[in-house]
Amino acid sequence: MWVTDAQVKAMRKSLERDNNVTRAAMKGDMDRKTARRYRDLGALPSEVHVERTWRTRDDPFADDWEDIAVKLKAADDLDAKTLFEDLVARKPGQYKPGQVRTLQRKVKRWRAQEGGPKNVFFAQNHRPGEAMQTDFTVCDELAVTICEVPFPHMLCHPVLPYSNWEWASICHSESLPAMKVGVQEALRQLGGIPTWHQTDHSTAATHQVSPGSRGFNLKYVAWMKHVGMKPRTTEVGEKEQNGDVEALNGALKHRIDQHLLLRGSRDFESVEAYTTFLHGILRGANATREVRVTEERALLQPLPKSWFPEYVEEDVGVTPWSTIRVRYNAYSVPSRLIGEQVRARVSDDRIQVWYAGRCEATMDRLIGRNGHRIDYRHVIWSLVRKPGAFARYRYREDLFPSLVFRRVYDALAARHVERIADIEYVRILHLAASTSEADVEAALAATLDAGGTFDAETIRALVRPRKAMPPELSIPAPDLTTYDALISGVAR
């Protein structure tokens, strides 16, 4: 094992103090014989080490190397493992699996000495207050849970490259609404507006103009104009141009993970509690960058007088199925809107349905494509008149608001033919929509636990509101002597 110059220097300093070779060897973390050798030699390892230029064993690829080099010159991207598999196939029995590492070292050395030029990354000097870089990063590996339920999420992560000041907002998709929330929240925390806003070629900001070329979305451009920043992107396929925020993505997740370990739990009572925890980490990190952040803030533009709405709007039609389709997913709306055009306000985590200036429905937004979210309250009034549609309803699984309702349907199906079970369940669902879902669910759970038979009328009797009885009040007769005393006092 080779010793380093630093080890030998430490050993010599110890010798100068007490001339004890044993202690000096321990200080330099080396054997006593090695310590004596370098004591007597008077030179450092780097000054006496001779680079070995000879091979200790025969090169097993000597006969085939010329052919391998020709292949590498023709296709520099070929990897050593592919070349080795080709050799094994062409010359069975000549090579052993353990020799692939030898070939990998030879190919690596050939590329360094004779290969083509590699892509050079040019370190940039950032100017204070010039730009904000924004990126999205997936945080599922943090294994955060909300009330012990897994919480898959992303972070919208704006960064100032000069000072590395950063902020992050929880989101669920790499979308323009999520970017609006994240960037505007960061600008409020920062207290000013940089000149440029830089992103990669996320669909939140750009769209394909032609193969290999992307342009800005008009809604993104309008937003940038409103907040007072100029948009710019990296080159297509050159994500390293957003290198500061890309590097800080990993650093931020590592910091969060460390604080989760320090906290002793990854479970939070609510999303709000997790958000507070996250922002506390960010404020602590930004406090260490205060000198450069102060330089940046001195050059920022003032905040806009108003903020851009943190949603996008889409006009959609309501189908005969009482649904709308927004961002490739289906959502139910009140059936009275069938045939109308409504406006969907799409935020990162929710969708609001507006008609004639009034919000008619709000629902959690689905992530991905071809999903569906059907609220039974929107369709039950038609379904109770046509219960036969329940059996093959495309979104039937959405008509079980909870596990209790699912168990109720299974219990009905076990006692009745399918048609009767469907009718009874639809009536129970109608009861939940017209009274209180919580009261109906409690009555259903109690009936299931008791093991008795039931139908819609049985449950209706359990949740029927009691007749309000007026309270009995006892009003005593007034004592008039008090007034007599007052009158007599005035007379005096």
C-alpha cells in the first residue's frame, strides 16, 4: 500500500518533536519500517515513485485489439461490454466473463488517448439580480406520509444562481398553474423581481414548434409580462444550462431528508404541517447566504401591484353524462348544467367549475390521463329514477363513497338478485345525498356490525330526523314592588 506525501510529512513533524519512530509511524498511519525508510531517504513518495510502464501479465486482447480499435473509431459510443459480448460470440471459449473489466480499462484508456473530443462545460459567472432559474423535482423518495398515508408529490423549485437563494412549493404536476404558484410565492418571499426567468423545456412554459425547436406558450408569456420578468429557456436537450437549480434539487432533497431523520418521523398531521416544516428548512438555508442575497435584493425590481391568477381557464362543454373533460380526465358536474358551456379554472391541485359568474363545483384535480372523478350527488337524482343503469355504469366504482358503502352493496348482493340489490343500494345512495352522508354511513356501519338484514327503508328510519320539540320555559310573574319603590323615590 502506497503512503502519501501528507503521511510522510506528518511522520517527520513527529520525529522532529521527540525522535520516536514508533510514535511518528503512528502519526503518519504507516508501518515502522516504512517510517524508517522515508526518514533515512529524505525524500517524499512523489519524488521517488517511478511510474510502472511494463505489464505484469499478458494482454488477453492483444490479438483482437486492432479490430476493436477500428470499431471504436467507427462508432465512439460503443461500450466495452458490447464489444466483449461480440468477441465471445465470434470466438467461443477464448474469453472468460471476468475479463470484461480488463477490456473496459483498455477502452477507457483508448478514449482518453485517441478518442474524439468530449463536450466541454463552461463555468459561468452569474450577475446579482439577473435571473431566477425554476425546475420541478419529484420527492417520492423522501417517503413523506400524511396521517400515515403515502404522500407522493413534487416541488416547484426557484433558485437565484448568484446567491443560491432558493424557495420551494409543494405541487403534484409539472404544469403552468404549479409554476405560477411556486414562482409567485418565491418572489413574495424574495421581495423583488429579477430580470430573467429561466426554465428548461417543460411543457409548462414551452410547446413544440418544429422538430428540435420549441417556443413559449402564450399564457406563459402573458404571465411573465404581468410579473415583469423576461422568459428564456435552455437549449433543447441541454439541461445542464439550468445547472444551478439542477444541482440544488439534489442538495435540497438531501437537506430535507436529513431534517426528517433529525425529526424522527416522516409522518405529518396535514399537508399544511409538512409545508411549514419545509419552509422552515428553506429559511434556515437562505440565512447562510444572506451576504450575497443582500447584493441581489439591491438590484431587484419592485413587486407587481397585483399577482397573476394562479390558475388557467378552459371552456368546456357538459356532456349528456353530466361530465366535463379537463386535461385528459373526466369530472362530474351538477346535472342541471348538461348541454351548457362552462369555464374550468385549473389549479395545480383543484378544479373549479364556473357558470354565469358563479362557482358551481370544486373538485380535487386528477394527475395523469384517462382518470375520472364522479361525485354521486351530481348523478343520483337521475340514477334513482333509472336504477337499472347502475349495473353497467362506466364509472360505477366512483359511486361507493367509502368502504362502508362498498360493504353494504356486497351484503345486499349476497341476499338479493342483482337487480334488487342495485335498486336498494341506489336508494341508500339517494338517502345519503338528500340527508347526511355521515349519518347514513354511521347507520350502515352499525347495521353491518349487528349482522341484521336491511333495506333502504330500514336505513331511512335510522337517519330520519327527529321532530324538533320546543323547549318548555317557565316565566315567573314580575315583582311590581320594585317599581313602587322607584316611583316613591322619584316622588320624594
